[in-house]
Amino acid sequence: MSTTHEQAGGLSKSQHTYQVLKSRITAGAYPAGHRLVLGSLAKEFDVSTVPVREAVRLLQAEGLVHFERNVGATVAAIDPVGYEHTMQTLAIVESAATALAAPHLTADDLAEAAELNDRLRAGLDQLEPVEFTRLNHEFHEVLYTRCPNPSLVDLVNKGWAQLAAIRDSTFSFVPARALASVAEHDQLLDLIRSGSGAEWIEHCARAHRSATLDAFLSWQAETHHS
């Protein structure tokens, strides 16, 4: 079968397979260590093993999959060091973008952010970490997207994409952090609504992101010492 055969949406077989497999990995449907059996996947997607192999190679290049002799392709374990570095970078660039975006946010933007935070608050009782992380991203995206510096916005988007590739939701490990996160969102919105200075908004946004990283690092230290 030709790997250039177009699927719905104009994707080739390998591109379609890659996107589906990546979404399953990043959503946690395929956990670390899950074997990607080429023959089974080819049968599921109704393709030959060639586009499946191409898709797995792309995932391997992104660090999502690793190949082991006599085992084959498996979903790679989460990289805690990569998470730490990405969060450190995101704390800097996202807080700067949020501060620069603040004067450009409309009443509708702030209402949308508040509604997203209300949905986050409503999910605290029965926390679903992956969904909480998705809504959390949407909340922050509203606040930084209107930053007038497109290069800075691009850096923030890349940081969030890297977090998705790492497949890590801090809230899976430290669910108590979710409650504090929602309260910090309220504080950040109050600062923006009141027209606080860019320096204070940036400080608040950076402290918020850093607190999430600190919660993860504390959990990791306790886990390794237990």
C-alpha cells in the first residue's frame, strides 16, 4: 500500500497514524512501557506496517517512544529532568508574555478566563488530572495570547507543547496543588482587572508557575527518599 495515500483531512497514512498514536501517548492512554506492536497497529488502522513504522520513527525522534532490541518499540518513561527545565523556562517566558498581554485583554477575555477557572474549581472534588491540565492550559492561553510580542508567544506555545510531549501532569502526583492553583488564578485575574503594574503581574504569574514546579520537585524528593 502506498504511504502517500491521502486520508480524510489530507493526511498521509503515516501522518494520520502518527497523530493518533501521539494523542494516545500524550493523553495517557498508552502509559510508559506500553508496547507498540506494528502488526496489530497496522491491522487497526487498515494499513501496511510501513506507515506505522514511519509514525513510530517520528515518535522516537521526539523522545516519546524508544526502541529496545528483542522488545521493540515502547512508550518512553516521563522525563522529570525535562519537565523541570521546561517549567523553569515557561515560568520566565509565560510570566513576561502575560504581563505584556494584560493591557490588551478585553472584558470578554477576562470573562472567559474566569469561566475557565470556575470550571477548574468545579472539578476539584473529583479531580481528573489530564482534564484539569487541559483547562489550566486554556486559562493561561487566554491571558498570554494577546501579548504584542509574537516571538514571546511562540516561546510560550513551544513550552506548553514540550510539556505535552513529556506527558506530565503535576496534578497526577500532587493533587493538593490544584486547589492552590485555582486560588492563584483568582489572584492573577484580580491584579489584571485592577490594572496593576506589569512588574507585579509578571511576578505573580512567575511565582504561580514556580509553585507548581516546586510542588512536583517536593513530591519527587519524598518519593525517592521513601
